Amino acid sequence: MNAAMVHINRALKLIIRLFLVEDLVDSLKLAVFMWLMTYVGAVFNGITLLILAELLVFSVPIVYEKYKTQIDHYVGIARDQTKSIVEKIQAKLPGIAKKKAE
């Protein structure tokens, strides 16, 4: 029960942080994600999304095992590009505190 409460409290703190815009970049990510989900919801109904999720759960691990090196290479490239874009945006927007290195 204590472990469940820790997870619930952590999730609630994250939700509060996102909705009260304590970190502008993370809140903008959430807003864009929610906006994109409106279009996904307009195209697919719930059962279709469940069927697609089930197919992905069973097929993605097999594909990843087969093409692990190529996937890791391209994921690394995407992370580097995303990181550079976020750094450029943070440098141009005033008032955005840069995250501390963890």
C-alpha cells in the first residue's frame, strides 16, 4: 500500500507541475501531445486503438531484437537533434530556466 501511495503522490506532483506550468517546456510538450491526441481520437475509435496497441506490444520487441543496432543508431541521432532543438528554443525564449544536470 505504501508503494502504491508513493507512485500516486509522484504522479500527482507531476500532473500539478505540468498543469501549473512550473516548467514551460514540459507543459508545452504536454499541450502539443494533447492537441495531437485530438486528431488521433478523431480518426480512430477506442477499440481500434486497443487492437493497434496489442499488435505493437507483440511485434515491436521482435523487430527491435532483429534490428537493434540500426534502431539504436537512429534513436541516438533523433535524441541529439531533439536535444539541440530544445537548447536553441531555450536560448531564444527569455525566462525559461535551464534544467539542472542530473
